[in-house]
Amino acid sequence: MPTHGVPKPDLKMVSDVERHLLELWRVAHTKWDEKVSFYNGTNAIWPDSIPEGARPSYHPGKAAAKVDGAVNSMLAYEPKVHVFGKGEGERAEARAAKLEPWLTAAFIAGNRREVVPVWRQAKQNLILQGWTLIEGPWVEETKPPEKPEIERGETGEEYEARLDRWQYEKSAWNPIRFSVPPPKSVLVDPLERRVMAAVKRGRWYAKDIGRMLANKKAKQYADIEVGEWTEPSREYELWNCLELWLPEWHAMIRSGDGEGAGRLLYVEENAWGFVPFVHSFSGWGHAYESPGTPGSPQDMGLSVASLSRGILDGELESLKLYAQAMSARHNSAIEAGFPVMGTTKKAAEVVDQLPAGVVEEVEEKDVFWIKTPQLPAWQFQVSAEYAKDIEEGTFPGVVVGERAEGVSTVGQHALMRKDAGSRFTIVTEQLSLMANVLAENTLRLVEILGEDITIEGKTIGSKDIRGNYGVRVAFESVDQIL
């Protein structure tokens, strides 16, 4: 990939890009932490002025239920790929038709190879944090298996068996991967649909860094620079590193404050010609400019935080009030179920006799239970009002299968569910736009690799693509009711 005169990255460039992008995302990251704390049930319920343990803290599962319910309702959408034919005639249409099932299979295979399916995790991030990023397409450092040669003394049957294994391994070879890294680990320009610069922050084992640098040195690049390597004292020592991606260059530095930090590990020409990340906001947010310093990094940071609006934004206060009300009622239930004993005598005299099961020289009027206050009806009504506010600010229960009042037929339920679920239309569109970029770059990558790749019995190579990257991906409903 020609570098088009873009200067080769150095330590300063990597650090400057990271610092700039981190400033844009700082406010959003803080807000993400707050939303994730509500989802995980680790948020503070009472003000800091109240001593810890002075009041019970009960975390209802409503925040997690709302996020998971929204994600589960969107899982009924699967990507459908359409490739536009390049040129005219039946041959162009046939080539395009061959690419469509292969791309669909590539998306399915990419989902299957991750611990958490890619689209599931992407939807989770969009719904909870209001933003998601997918790393891909990227390729593993592998080559297709070479056809075996017949060995001396080998029978025909033995060779045929090895040949069969090779044919299977060749058909199963698929180095293309997609993954969803932790959202805060990758920094990109938030206002660019196609990522033109990305900084990935992470920790790598020293042994993996060594193997990576050895592979880089062994390859013949038009332009590559590999730093000096010293064997670490511990193979499983974790190194903090920054990885910079540009359409023209790819570089990695060792960051942090430890020994060997601030060192360039390698910088190479980006042979792929694109940055292997796509990202998107949920579509529920809005751009924001403060009246004070419009256009400043701080103001842009506020705008990015406003754009990354998830399902819980706007309802965090109601969720906290709901948790406080539930905690108070839970405390009342504990006090009523385990009331405190009172006595007109010395407490020690009564307590010492209780383990024996018999209390002597105590009249009935001398021992009693402390009365607990009865909860008035308005306390239950307050909790219901909070729950109603949360539902209005997120989505009604009919989306996740709850029967609405007055609905008795499947048709009525389907219509109400479709109408209530219309809020997620924009999120589905954002997923489609991300999938478009992923599909286009996947075709570019296959063409650059120059190898035939077979996925689920479907094979394509550079001869089938020939510069045709025109793709449209739509997430269509597969809901059986509809």
C-alpha cells in the first residue's frame, strides 16, 4: 500500500494521537462507567454523607433487565448481504451472486469464533453505553496448508489419507477474524464513520511480543522498521503497549513507566490500506455545544458524551430512586420478620436464659416485641411510579413478550410489539452501516491476501472480486410472529 507521503509514525506521533483522542473521549468514558455500574449493580444508592452500612443497599435488577431485554429483542435480526455487480452482463451478476453467500458465511463464522458473538456484544455496547466498536476484518498470522508430497515407503492408501486431511484443512483455513474489544481500549475519531486513525491500548505477554517481532523481521516489506529485542526475564510478563493504525502505517510502542517503556517496537507499511476498525453511536444522542467555548476539545468531549446515549440515559435518577424505595421496603420486611425483643427486666437476665428455651421468673408483661411501623399504601405507589417512569423512558414490556392490558390475540400483540420496538430501528440501521464497512473491507482483504478462502463450503478468491467492493448489508427481522 503506497504511503502517499504520509510521514512514518514515531514515538511522539503515537503519543500525540493518543492524547488528542483520549481528550475527546474522556467525558464519555466517565459516563460509561456510571451506566455500567447500574447494569452490574455496583452503583452507590445513598449519598456519600450517609455512613456506609447505616442504611441497607438493595440493587434491583431493573437496569440489567432493561438492557438485556432490548438486546434480546434485537437478536431477531440477521445480516442479509447484497453485492452490487461491477460492470454489465451475466458474468458480472454471477460474480456478485457468488460473493453474497460467502460474505454471509464469513459474518456467521466470525460470530462463532468469538467467546461472545460479535453482533451480540456490539448490540450490548450500543444499548448500554450508546457506542460500540468492532475490530475487523483482521487476519491471523497463518498460511494455507501446503499440499503434501508422497514420501518414500508410503503406500498409496496412506498418501490418500494424508491428502484427504490436507483437503479438509485447506477448506477449513480461514484467517479472517472479527472481534469486539473493550470499548475504552480503542480510541478513534468519534466523528468519522470510516476510521482513519485508531490507537489500541492493551497488555501483551512478553513472549508474544518477541514472537511478533521475529515474524516481522522474517517478512519482506517495502518499508518496515523493527526495534531491538532483548529476551525478558519472565515470558509471561505483561507489557503495556499502544498500537497505532493509519491507512498507510501500522506501529506499536511499549508504553507505561516500567523498564523498557517508551520504546518503538515496530513500524511497518499498512499493506491492507485501511484501518481495521468500525464504530458507531446508537443514534439516540445529539451533538452538543456549550455556550462557553464552542469548538474546544472540552466542548467536543461533551458532544461525544451526548452522542453516546444508551437506553439508561435519562433514567439513572429514576433507577436510583427506585433502588432507594426498594431498599427501604426491604429493610422494613427484615425488621418485621426479625423483630427486636424488649423487656422491663435487665436484658442480660433474659438473654442468658434464652438458649435454654425456658425463661424463669418472668411474667408475660415483662417480655414483648418492639412494634415495627406498618408501611402505608403510598410507599408502594411511589415505587410503582418510579417503575412506570423507567418503562416510559426505555421501552414497554410488550417488547420482551409481556402481555399488554386488554390484548388477547396474537395479531394485536404483534402489532403492539412492532410499534413499541420501533425505537430500535435507528440502532439496527447503525449496525447495518457498520456491517457495510466490514463487508467492503473484507473483500479488499481477501483480494490483497491472494488466496482462495473457503467458509462453509463456499470459496472465493481475488479472481472473484476484481475490485468490486459495492456491498449493502441490512439487518432484517426474522421474527416468526411477524
